[in-house]
Amino acid sequence: MIKHASFVIIVLFWVVMNTLLWRSEFVGQNLAASVPPGVVWEKILTAPDDSSLSINFQGKKVGYVRLRPNVNEGAASGKVASENEPEGFVRRVSEYTLELDGSLVAQTITRSIRFNGEFAFGTDLAWKRFQTKTLIRPYTWQVKAAAAEKELWVQSSDGTSEWIQRFTSEDLRNPQRLATVLESPLLAAFLPQLLPVATQTNAALSLALNWTARYEWLQIGHSKVRIYRLEAKLLDRHRIVVLISRVGEILRVELPGEIKLVNDILYAT
């Protein structure tokens, strides 16, 4: 059961990675309302505020997720910082990180699911590492990978026993090897597609999705505000839509299966 249940965390965080991992692909477009997706990506990573979102399924609130972007500062490179420098001023960016945590209630198992993760990116927006953890007591699942090592680790536990498996980039390209280790042909078929980032170091991954970005207007209370809209199709038919404020705060995410993530500020209006 532990091995099969690992599929839950992989699917969950694949959605996050597909939403986050893109770079500018449309700089040369002449459409008046279009914007390079890479511009929106950097807005999300450098947003001044967290994004607090409610998870809704078929119109009912089932949980929440909070996204916390951080800009990490590198070494001072031998330079003496000015004493008049504002507190918290970042002199040289070394990497961007995006942390998330949340929980939801699964009615099918009548249990609460807690999850958290951290994703790190370089200043060129190339992914560096990520780690995720999901807890459904007494079960836990962890997935982590680093671009430099080009390998993926999956770990799960039921409170009494533990299962750990390391997958190299060669393993992820070998369906027979995956099927033998995971004892699940379905998971073996989906794993390379759900986490292709573990096999490459280039952030310009299609991840089976072709993202487009443009400006749009959103009604908030009695006012209209200009926002960014990201959109892609999953398997050429399931639409994914992400609405982002001009400063990078995520306002709403629409996923297949009547799943919506809605920012708390939209509930307050």
C-alpha cells in the first residue's frame, strides 16, 4: 500500500512544478495583451507577500495552501555593506525559494492530509532542488531531487516500516525497471512524465505543457484591477488557469476535476 500511495504525493506536486517551472518562450510575440511567461514567473518568486489560498472541490472548501516566496542573499563578495543600507536589503541574489504548506480533508478516507515542500531556483530561473512531504497519519511520503545529482528519491513510511528508493535519470527512462521496483505499472508509466525535472537541469522544460501569458482585468469588490493570466492545457484537453496580481501574488488557480484554489482576498470582497 505504501508504494502505491506514493502516487498521491507525486501527482500533487507535479501540478505545482508544472505551474512553477517555465521560462520566457514568447518574447518575440507582437500581441498587445501578451506577456512573456518568464516575467510572471519572476513576479511570483519575488512577491512581497505570501499567497494564502483556499482549496475548493466541486464548490466546497476542503483545505488550504500557503505559498511563501523568498529571495536568498549570497555572500558579500568581499564588499563592506554600507551602515546606511536598509535592514533586510538584499545585496546579491543567490537563489529564489518557494515554500508551501497546507492541508485538506479527503472524504474518501475521512482523514486530514497535510503537505509541505520547498522549491529552489537559481538567478537564471533554472530549478536547483526540491523536496516535498505529505502526511496522512500514520503514513508519510517524501519526494526530493536535486538538479546537480540528476536523481530522485522517494521515501514512505507507515509508522512501523519504511520504504526508500533512489531513481537515477536512467531509471526514469526505463519503464521495466520502474515497474519492477514500484510494483505498479500505472505508477511506473506516469512517474517519468510527472517529474521530468529530475532528469534535466534546464529550466526551459515544456513539462508536456505549453504556457501562454497575457494581461487581463479582474473584478475585485467594486473595482477592476489589471492582472496576469497564465493558461495551459493538460493532455491537450484539460485547461489549467492561474491568475496572478501585478506584484506576483497568486489570486486563483483553476485545475481539472473542478478543483479551484482561491486567494483569501477574493473571499473578502
